[in-house]
Amino acid sequence: MNTRQFLLTASEIEAMVGEEKIHFLNPNAQRINKSLGDAVGLNHMGVHMIYVEPGRDTTEYHLHHYEEESIYVLSGSATAVIGGDRYKVGPGDFIGLPRHTVAHNVINDGEQTLVCLVMGQRLAQDVSDYPDRGQRLYRNNGEWNLVAHESITDPRKK
Amino acid sequence: MNTRQFLLTASEIEAMVGEEKIHFLNPNAQRINKSLGDAVGLNHMGVHMIYVEPGRDTTEYHLHHYEEESIYVLSGSATAVIGGDRYKVGPGDFIGLPRHTVAHNVINDGEQTLVCLVMGQRLAQDVSDYPDRGQRLYRNNGEWNLVAHESITDPRKK
Amino acid sequence: MNTRQFLLTASEIEAMVGEEKIHFLNPNAQRINKSLGDAVGLNHMGVHMIYVEPGRDTTEYHLHHYEEESIYVLSGSATAVIGGDRYKVGPGDFIGLPRHTVAHNVINDGEQTLVCLVMGQRLAQDVSDYPDRGQRLYRNNGEWNLVAHESITDPRKK
Amino acid sequence: MNTRQFLLTASEIEAMVGEEKIHFLNPNAQRINKSLGDAVGLNHMGVHMIYVEPGRDTTEYHLHHYEEESIYVLSGSATAVIGGDRYKVGPGDFIGLPRHTVAHNVINDGEQTLVCLVMGQRLAQDVSDYPDRGQRLYRNNGEWNLVAHESITDPRKK
């Protein structure tokens, strides 16, 4: 086995061509995404280096019912929105969201590119909510089902 | 809900009292461990800031059968041992070990404190091997069973 | 520990008061359900003795994306509908549905009470479809979300 | 899809050639095993029709740490040993063992072939104990590790 495949040096990460990602619910959520985890073959957790320009959101404000997620800021400054509250964050700050707690987002309202390490579980099944859009996403083994909150009923309640 | 609990600033991390950890199989594997994940309430992934002094190992050379693990070097320089091969690593380098691939360790053979962010799955069940000690550890829902490789047989092989 | 709790004799099963169940999507799906599994404390699989009167359906025609299910007929005769095909079944016949294959139902079109042992996985997360009703049920840790198929979109397809 | 594959009639079950199984720790634990679940393609639960001759044990006395198991007696009479206690069982009796409770076995001390339906979870990872042999079996993704209880230590206890 070629053991070198499990190592990415800083300059290799620098040289990686990132993927441009725009969130399907938020055209202002734009980032360059380099999946370090995928590059070394991790399957069950995601580790991403993300680059977000000033004025952009890292993602759409969301809450995972199952997947835990965390963010470590490497450079830049931003506002983290956590359960509706706003916090200024900068290099060396850490945000971690246990499953099914509160929604969050990180907005680059600084003047530099925001660079973060984003680490999360990669589960076969998850449910996430987008409270500002009134939408829920069910992910099950690669199938994505997006549903408006108002289309969901509980069959046990009459 | 107090949303501030999900954020740790750099200065709060600095101020955290770390846990001194010595590996049960390797008295030279000594580190200060600050569990950022535990501090914000993550249950299903571990995110740790580790501090390792020159001459020390971060852990005992090991291989997880199930838990994926990754390391991002923040400062210092070290030698990563991956599947028996040795690589120099420094700030901004990333190591990721998919499950059941090769054993690894990181040795601080530099002159500064090595500081890394260590991120991994936290599964209820795992098996890990310590090839240099001829030992296997079975972890099942909090119970730890350590067994010498030579005490293990396969009942299907006669 | 009282070990007697893990045993249910035939006469104890006979004496159990079953639960009358009517499916929320099918008023003709009526049965008496005795959960043998629950009675002895099983948490991760369901084992049910079900009693279905002539003319009734055991359940609504459905397909599980995750939970495997199987049925062993003890007495009576019925028609099993499996993926749209109809099969006569009687005592000693066995039906098993691997996950995400085809929808099924069992209809008591005989003249006696149909008695079956129904055995299935009990997962924290499942998705099931009711093709004749155009509905999908997402079950996640006790929360039930029923959604019409026509309200579901795939956000990755534009 | 051929939907007939999900149905096994009583006469097809009768005609199946069973597998002769002898437990690796108990030469008297002999049975004929017809896996109904495998025959219809179930992957995540086992459903077996077992046939045990007078004087034989169905299996070795054991306890699963994870896999739930249950037994429904179809014909014959036997003694169930549950957590050291002995109970006479016969047709229509049900035994269910929640995970990590007590060890059990079923011994055919009657005069007829004992026929049972055995239903259990089929997990990728399990630990089971054989208290009368002082052995523990770790099963992890198809690898079987048998270890004497006396070879197991807890590295956290010094």
C-alpha cells in the first residue's frame, strides 16, 4: 500500500483545485471547497477546507437532526449565527453543533477571505431543516428529498 | 437555550486546562489534551487540540478497524509514521486514516511544542491494533477489552 | 434477575390482551396485535402475533426502504400481494421482504381468522412508501413525517 | 423483478436441504438449519427453521452483548435454560432475549424432533459469551475472534 496517500502537505492543499459550491436554497452561499477527507479516502467523516469571500455566506442557515458538525476558523473574520444569536468569530475560534440543537450559519462580513476547517459526521441518513426557507431535507443513502414544512403531517395526530 | 455554549473562542481554548494523557501501552506517549468537542457537547465525533512536547509521541502506534481519524498540524514539526513509512510534517499538513488501512503515529522530533487538531469518529464499537505491542483492544459501549494477539483464535479454522 | 420474564408460554400468549390496530391510511387494515417482543423486553426487533378477521387487510400496502420484515403464517388462509402480484398463502408459508425491494400486503380473503407471526427490524430511522396512497412516511427517532409523493423534490435536479 | 422469490411455501420449506450445524464449542449442539431469511434475501435479520433431535442441544449456552434473539417453538418439547434457570417449553411457547441480559440454551430432552423458528438480528458487530466454556467471541464484519475470558484485561484498571 502506498502510505503517502494518507498525507496532504500544506502546499498540496494550497495547490488543490477546490470545488465551487453554491447552496441550492441560497444563491449568496458560495464557497470554494477542498475536501481533505475525500482526498485521503475518508468515508465516514468529512473534513473540508473552505474559502469564503467577503459578503458571502458559508452555507444556508440550517440544523442537522443527526450529523454533528464543527468549524475551526483559520483566517479571516466573520459572524456566526447560532440559534438566532450573532457572534463575531476569528482565527482560532471553534464552533461545534451537537445533533438536533440549533440552526447555524457563518457569514463573512469581514474584509478578507474567510478560511475554515469544517469537520462533520458523514452519515448514510440525515434530516436537516432550513428554518428561513421553511424547508426540510431528508437524506437517505444518497437520495435527497426536499419538502416544505407545510407539506408535512404527523399521521398519529388527528 | 444558551447558544453561546456552542462557541469556544481562541482565548477560551488557550485558557482551558488540558487533561494530561499517557497512553496505557506507551509511557512516552504523553500529551495535553483539550477536548473542544466535549466542551461544546459533541457526542459522536471527537475534536481535540493536542499539545505534545519535543521527544514525546502523540499516542501509541495503532490502527483502528472502524473509527476514522484525522490530524491537522497547527504548529511545530514532527515525524508521522504511517504504515511503517516516515514523513516529516509541519504546520498546515493534514493526515487522514480511513478505517482498517494502516497503523500510524506522530512523533514530536522537533524542538517546539507540537500543536495539532485531532478529529475522529466516536463510535460505540471499535477494534484497534497496536502492532508494536502485539495487542488488540476491543471497545464496546464503554467496556475496554485488551487481548494479546497470540491469545486470539478463529473458531472457524481448525 | 427474574429469568421467567424472557419466556411467554402458548397459554400466556393466548391470554394476552391484544392491541386493536387500524392503519392510519387504510380503515380496512384492522388487526389484533400482540407484541411478543415487547412483552419480553426486546428493543431492536419486533415479533408480533397478529390476528386478522376475514375481509380485512393486515396493513396498508407498503414498502420499507430500511426495515426488513417477514411473516410466518400460523393458521388461516390469505392472499399475499407482493410487488403487485398475488399469491395464495396458508399455514407454514413464509414471506420475507429485504429492504427497498417491493411493496407488500396480506389480505385475509379466507373464512377463518388469519394468525401470523410477524418479525421485523426495529430501526431508529426508516422511510416507507404507500404506493396506492401516493404517500411517504419518514420515521426518525420517534418523529413521524407523512408527505405526499407530489410534495417531494430533489434539490440537486433543476 | 420476480416477486415469487420473496415467498417460501410450507412444502418448499419442507423440501429445502438443511445445513447440518455443529457448534464449535459443543459437539452435542447439533441441528439441521434451514435459513428462511437467506432463502428470500434478507440481510439484516436471520430467520431460521431449526430441527433438533432428542438428546441434542440447539446451540452452546451463550449470551449476546448486541444481537437480540428469539425462538418460537413449533413442535416437540424441550428445556430452555435461561440465566441458569430451567423451564419446560413446547409448541406455541416463545422465548426472547434482549441484548446483554442472560445466557440461554434450549435442550431437546423430549422424545420427538424439536422444531423451532429462530429469529434474530444480524449485526455487523457483536460480542458473545460462552459462560460454561470461559470464552468470548468478538465478531466484526465477518472476522471471528475467540478469546478465553482469562486472557482479557481492562487497560484502564491498574
